[in-house]
Amino acid sequence: MKIMSGQMAQAPTALDYTSHKPTCRWRQFGVALAATWSVLAWPGQSPAAEQVLWQMGQFDKSDHEFSGSPDTRSNRLVVVRIGSGEEAKRWPKFHPGTGNGAFGGRAHRFSLVFDLPDQAPRGVFYLELGLLFRLPRAPALELEINGHRGRYYFNPAPMFDIGDTDDQFNAIRSVERRKIVLPAAFFNPGENVLGFTAIDDPPILTHNRAVGGQGDSGFFYDAVALSQDSQAMPQKGLEISLTPTVFFPKTAKGVQDECELIVGFPSSWPGGSARVTLGRVSWEAEIAEPAEFGEARASFLLPANLPAGKARVELTEARPDPAAGGLPAPRRTWEFDFTPAKQWKIFYAPNEHLDVGYTDYRAKVAEVHARNVDDLMKVLAGHPAYRFNLDGSWILEQWLDLRSPRYTAQITSHARAGQIGMNAFYCCPATEYLSLEENFRNLYFSKAMRERYGIPFDFALISDVPSASWSVPSVLAAAGVRYFADGGNQHRAMLMAHGHWNVRSPFWWEGPDGARVLAWFSSHYHQLKAVAGLPPAVASAKGGLRRFLRAYEDAAYQPDAVLLYGTEVENLPTDYDDASFVERWNAEFEYPRLITCRFSEFFQYMEAHFGRMLPVVRGTGGAYWADNFGALPAATARDRANQSRVISAETLASLTCMLDAKLRFPQRLDHDIWRNTILYSEHNFGTGRGANQPESDEVTRIIRETENWTAEAGAEIDKLMRLGMSQLADRIQTEGRNLIVFNPLPWRRDGLVTFQADVGTALTNLAAGEPVTLEVLAEQDGYQTLRFRAEAVPALGYHVYRFGHAPARHLRELTTPGNNVVENHFYKVSLDPARAAIQSIYDKELGRELLDPASPYRGNEYLFVSGGGTESGRGRGPENSRLLDTFGWLPAAELTVHHPEGGVLGAIEETPWGWRIRMTASAEHTPRIEAEILLPNNEKRIELHNQVQVDLLYAKQASYFAFPWAISDPVFRYDIPNGFVNPAKDLLQGGCSDWFIAQQVVDVADRGASVSLATVEAPLVCLGDIFRGRWAAQFTNRSPAVFSYALNNYWSPKWAGKKSGDLSFSYVITSQGRFDPVAAARFGREARCPLEVAELKLSDKLPGLRGKLPPTEASLGTLAPDNLVLTALKPAEDGHGQVLRLLETGGQECDGIFQLAFCRITVARAADAVETSGKPLPVDAAGVRFHIKPYQALTLRLVTKERGP
């Protein structure tokens, strides 16, 4: 609280230009700021009378115009002459305080030399300062004007803007814009010298490292300006502020409230004393030494817990007033409304961030964290009140693997003592990219550690990644985890800058299904380092905590506690100095009290004391940083296939184990698959050296290690699928050579099937008793790649096709047709061969065109986008733009969209199942574009398969596929793991609107049509326009176009030595009269989940009909109603029965039933998402019955038995 005297309200010394958008509880805070601004205005002065004499920098909350820091090794003075043209470049951006040990713990004087006209200066001069504070201590500024010296103190306001790189990582970034009144008498005609020195008061020397610069003390220059109003009269009155601080020290008199009194004087101050009275309590203090101008500061200690009331300040100067004939100067009195500061509890959750591979090779990162856990065991033994929170259970997994069991057994006692907390997530992934099942499996290892060692399984963290998916609260609540903390890095992200979610926390975050977790969003994740430095120092913390807490001093923030999230950045050796620091701090201060905690202990306190008053928030933070998946397009394509096929393989292997009790599910193989798929989605995306050294061995090997996770997972999935298909085939009553087609989805479906066989092979559909017409795709060395359309494959079931012999079919020689129009019962498709794209899609059922004829783009048109950085510059330094960083002062990138050219129509072929169209073209840095369009006869869909060969550059680049829909007033929807998001309504303020992640499908609809696009390999989409670096606070519909964001290198090249890439991008289109989430969910899953095929050879089975399953086709299981999808069927982790996971997709609460055709369900129970059994469910001959809520992911545990003959 700072209250100005009535007399001095017209002459402020501080202008707060922090921008706040009042929303939610910030509405009151925004009004308060507006009032502060009006108090600090300059009424009565004519703006025209004031003239700016010179200015360095712009008042834009950024120090980018200035140079680096002063030399730490020399005493060289900084002297800059105004008018040289090099002022900003020569003026250091950072000014260290006198107690900053990193800069020698001495004064650093910066001097500005400037000339004024030769006549005597008149009126008033104004020195306007824009200062940025990123380090814990905010030093005072000592100004010297031609030998006249004064001092000014700062209490900067929280800054949400991100002006420079250092702001992206800083929890206490603050700003103060100050206009200091300077008498004309201090200025000279001709040359003047203005000196700046940052003074630490009290003068305590520290040697530590913080966040945002070297050492722990100093400020950064945003801008400096000098102006003059030659008509203004010098001010003579004093201004007084009385501020209760947040500190309640322990003294010999008990706990006291530390207050701060500042006296501002525009002309000479002889020193003096102050007497402050609050009710019946009075105390006195001396007010500094004499000074010619500036401010004096004094601290007061008054008894704690005094009630609010009127405070009276009586100020007496130190010497007689000559105007009074030598008599003592009269006392001057001010009155204030005094409200004591809140007695804060700061729950400090020690934590070091985990990046799996970002800083070094994964094996070395594992060993560094293992050694940290070694040291942690010692610290916990010596400090029983200390807590530590592991950033992911991957850390514990590595420690257990790299240390002997005898040594690791000690963790149990510390866990039971409540000293160890652990992230419920295995690692910190990009949560919008993860499939629903990956989100759940990311919890399994931590849950297993609770069972094994007693480590609580009660909170989850996402550190570093700037935003989290709306599915997170649903996933955690389904697993019994009540608490979630997000420690978001704000690099290339604006969630905190626009949304201010750090000060809108805590809140109940409600998922699409209505499930809630108590959430806290922090501004970054190594907050102790930001507020106290490392090793932490009390002097540093006193400055840092005051600024940290100021953000929460709004009256709308009701709790008396906040969370201090984490200790250190990623993957560093840790010395745990914080354990003794907390003890030292609490020995000195009663408040703010530091409470070392597990994250869950903070949340438990907040829930118990304030849970009922906290707001409920619905929505998603979007997919910040997920654009990195476009930097590894081939690996991402493999991983997207793995995400789907691992469910298929696991389902099939589980079904075969239920059909045959002697079979054992390969659980170790299954765990390896999930480990590899989850690690690929972990957020490090390579290494920090990639931007500057993309071809170094370390960079290329770490990227290849990341890519190898997808290759290893793919090979393991193939192994699991082949096991399951062989076991299934063994149960089917077949003999001879057969082709088995398996449908892993719980509804009957059609689909194209591709396989290889010798020339002259024929197939017979045993269920229909008819030959299958095969399409030859390729031929060599006596074998062919063949394709056919499998029709009506049963739900969770199979079709059997018998191999035979027939006259050889060969590749057809096709001629280029003259007609560019192809149609079926549903669509009329017009082609644009020059761009290898689609010019028109006419929906015959809806009677309307689906592609916008006025758009500069065509349907499925490949776009290469250049700009934003050259081959040598790579977007760094002077090439930087808002494409790569969010800083408002950066220019927009100059992007060029290159269309394909020279395209030709290769063929239009009528196949047994429909039409196949092939076109080729080329584009800038894309020598080859091949587009295949499949138009089936009996399904309302258009399948698109694109193959591109693209140059992989160090110059900035991106590739897109365009879909410019003809939709008026478009409503966009894309699917997340458990529902659909309308970004115009469901995106949190500041959430990522530049790109999105679609799990399966993105839909655009108006009142008469809904067009759905399933994206198979490339999950990223831009809605309305390509990515240009707008970084908007909210999503706006710029156009109805959808752009598949297929490839980019805007972070850094991740080509791992490759110079070109052969990439595949597939899409499927369908349309209907209105958006139907159930139909869209099924459509998207069919696009991403292929029918599985395997050959049953003569070597697989003994002759004769062997097996119990029907020889032609069968469904092994069914699920009803249609708004339910199966997301997992797996053996239980404890070996007792099976686990079934279901998702409701239409927003409809309903009753459901799951049935197995050849097994009997004997016992069924509801369970949480990590397989803890709950209440029994009714089971009858038809199956297991259950109730499910809208968008709920429901987990069941089943015990089954083979049905008798």
C-alpha cells in the first residue's frame, strides 16, 4: 500500500505503466491500477510546454536497444555523450548494484554527457526512466547532476509483458517508469554530466546466481529521457509514503511488522526524524542524512497484528528553520489509512526440472539425476523437515536401474516420512499431442512406485512446457490425482503475458467431462533461484520475495498462501543449499513463512482453507511448443502410426489371451512400447545447441536418439501385432494359406488393405464365397504389391481370405485423360493439375460447393513458405522476427508462399472400389510432389495421399497443405484426447492460437454444412491462415481455411545431417449437413486406425481344420451405443484379469454395454484410470453394463473365462 499526501498528489515520482486486462478476479485490480495512474498524473501542466531534449531507447518494456553488461574485470567507467549517434549501443543495458558479487561488489557509475543552450536553464527538468527489474534485489538509484547528488528508491510493479529473452524465464520480472523532477538550478549552460549509480541499501555483498542476469542485484534500462518545461515552477513541498512491507521479523520484542517510510524532497533535505502513531502505539525513526534532492527511506518495526486504522506521521527537520528566526522547525503532519500487510505463507516446493536429453545425451542425464538422488538421501536424513519433488518418475526409474537394490531400499523410509513427492507423470510431455491412452500410461510408473515404495501419487506437474491440454484435468481426476501445477516457460508462448494465469491461480480446472483438479499455474519453474538466487541468500530473498508477493497483493486474491515452484533449471548437479536456507529464513522471519513442501501439501492447505471460494475454469491452454513435432516430420509420422497401432496390437493380443488361457501376454514388450512412445512426446525435441551447431555430433546423435524412439516402438508394435495375429489365426478353423484381416475398432467397417504376394495370386472372400478383385500397385522380382477393399469387417473381429492361383495381373499402362472431373454418388471433384491439387469439391447431397473459389489456394495444395531467416543467419540476431520470438518490438517476418508449378495429371483410374487419381508437380525447394486422390464408390469420403521430396534447409522454412473451405461464419472444432475444442470459446486467454494439435480430425461448420478433415501423419493445423507469429490473446476467425502445418524449422533445424526428406502426408475428407461429434470421432479413428493384415502360411499350422473360431469371419466383441469408443483393452498390470477403457464422444450421458462373443465375463468392476478397483458392475449373459458421463473416459476391470463348447 502506498498513499500519497494530499499536498503532493499533484507531483508524483512514479508512473506505473504495467498493462493489465481486468478479467475474473483481476477486475478489481485493474480498477485499482487505473486509480493509481490518475493519482500520479500531472494536472495543471500544459503538455505543449514540456519538450524532450533527448531520449535513449523506447519505453517498450525491453532493453534490446542497449548493449550488454559492464566489464566485471575492470574499473573502466562508462561515459556516453548524447549526440554521438551511438548512445544506446554504448550504454550498458544492465546496471549492477553495489552488493552484486558477480560484478566485484562495488559501485559502477554510468555517466551521460550532454549540452544545453548557453543561456541559463529555467523552469523544471524531468528525467524519465523506464527500468526493468529481473534480479532479486532492486537497488536504489543515486543520481548526480553536475556534482549535485540525490537518491531514489523503487518498488516496481509486476510485469506480464515479455520484452526480452530474460523475461521468458523470470517469475519476478517487474517494471517501473519514473519521472523525476530536477531543479533547473542544477543544470549548466553548455556541458552537463548526469551520473547513475545503482546502490544496494542495505549494503550487503552476495555471491550467487539468479535468473535474468548475473548476480542478484541490479536493474535493466528500458529507456532514459530528459525533458524540460521552461515555464514550470520548481516544487517545494514534501511527499510522504508509508508502506507496510510483507516482512514480520522475529525480534527481542516478539514478532513485529516491518514498515517503510519514504520522504521525497525536490530540493535540499537537512535530515530529520519521524514519529508514526497508530492508535495508542507510536514509534520514531531517523530519516537519513542530508541530501540536495531525492528521497530518504527509513524502516519501522511495530507490533504485529495491530488493527487497521488511521496512521499519523509527524515529520521534523533536523535543524532550525532560518525563516523562523532560529526557532525549531514546526512539525508537519500527514494522515493515512493504514492496513497491515497480509501474513503470507509461502509453500516452497523444491524441485529440479527434467529434460530427457535436451542438455546432454540421455544416458548422461540419467546419471546426473541419479547422483542428485544419491545426495538427496543424505540431505533428507539431516533435515527431517525438508521435502523434495522429483520432476518425473523417469528420474526414479533411472536411479533404481543404476544403483544397487541394497542402496535404493532407503527411499522407502523417506517416502513414508513424507519427505519425497513425485510427479504423477513419467515425464513432462506436450499433453495435447499425447493420445488419451498415452496420457493415462504416462501415470502408470508413478502409480507403481506408490505401491512399491509408498511415494504419494497425488499431484502432477508440467514443467517447462508453456501450456497444457484441456484433457489434463479429466485424465488426472480419472486416475485419482486431485492436484496439478504448471510451471510454464514463456519462450515462444504468451499464456502468462496475455492471460495472467499465475495470479489468477489457484482455481478448479474443469475438463470436458466435468471432472476437476485444483490447479496452480506458475510463471516458470525454478522460482527459488529467481527470488533468492543459488545458493540462496537471505538478502536476495528479501528483495525477491517482496516482488514475487506483490503480484498477489490484489484484494481479490483471498488466500494467505502462495506456491513457490521449484529450485533449479534442468539436469544440473544439485547441492540442496535450500534446505539450510529455509531454516535460516524462518529463524529470522515469522512471515512470510517458508514452508518446504511436497506440491500436494500446498494444495491440501489451499483446498482445506479456501477451496470453496475458488473459481472454476474451463478451457485449454493450447499446444505451445508442439510446433516442434513439425520439425521432425518423418519421426512424427511414425509416432502417429504408433499411437494408433499400439492400441490395435494390445487389443488383439489381449483378446487372444482371453480366448486361450494358456497364453501369456508379453507385458515387458508392451511396457517398452509405451515407454518409447511417451518419451518421443517428452518436450525436449532435441538439444539446446541445435540452433547454432546443427551438424555437430552431439546435436545429430541426440536428435537421432529421439527419432529412434519411434522406430524402436514401431518395430516392437509390429512384433506384438504379429504375435497376436498368429495366435488369432491359430484359433480360427482354417487350413492352407489364408489372409487374415483384423478390425481393431468396435464397429463394422470397410477399408483398403495392402499386402504382397507372388505374381498370379488370387484371393477368395470366404464369408461371401466370391473372388476378390485385386489392384496391382507395384511389381518386381516375381512378387506384387496388391490392394483391395475389405468390406464389412466385423467389430473387433476378422475376415478370412483364401489364397489361390489365377492368371497373372500386371500394372496397367495408363494414358493421361483429357477430362479433369471425377465424380461418384456423393461428390463431384474438379482437379487443378498445374498445382497437383483440387479446384472444386461439390457435395451432391448438400447441393453446395465445399472449396472456396475465391481463395488463392486449392484443396490439398502443397505450399512451401520461405522467409524469416537465411541459410547463414537462420533467423538469429538482426534476422530475428516475431516468427521466432514473441517480443512486441520485433518486426513481422516477411514470408513468401510458393505454389506448386509445372504439374501434370498422371492418371485417372477406375478401380473395383472407386476412382484413383494421380498428379505430380514441383515447388520451391520441393523437387517432387505426388498427390493421389481416392474416391470410393460406397463411402462418403475422399482420401488424399501425398508424397513430397523437400529440401531440408538451415534457412527458415515451412510446408503446408491447404484446405480453403467455402464456409460462411465458420465454427472451427478440433479434437483433443477426450472431446472437441471450439477455439473461439474454449481457448484460455493467452492460449496458443497460432497452431493447434488435432488428435484425429478438424471440422469447420456453418448452419448448412460441416466439413471434417482427418489428418493422419501431421497433427499440427493452423486455422484461418498459415503461422505468421501473431501471438494473439484470443483466437479469431480470419478465414474458413484449414492449413495442415506439415513441416517447419522455426525453432531450430532438427534434420540430423539430412539434406532432403521423402515425406508422406495423408488426409481424409467427409461432409454432412451439421457437425456431429459422434460421427466425427468415428470418422477420425477410422482414418488413423488401419485394418491389420497378416498371412497365414502353411508353416503356421498343421494340416487340417484346427481352432474353435469360425472359419470365415467373426466379431470377438461389441460395444454399444454408437457414442462410445474403445480406447484400450489390455491385461491388468497386477495380472488379474483385463482392463477395458471407453470414451464417450458425443457429450451424451448414457448406459452402455460391452460384450465378448467367445468369452464370458464373470466379474466386472469400475476402476480408476490407473486400474485401482472400485465398485462391482452388473454382469449377465449379454455382457457388462455400466453408466458413463459426457466425454468421460471410463475404466473397467474384467475377469473372463473361455466359453465352453
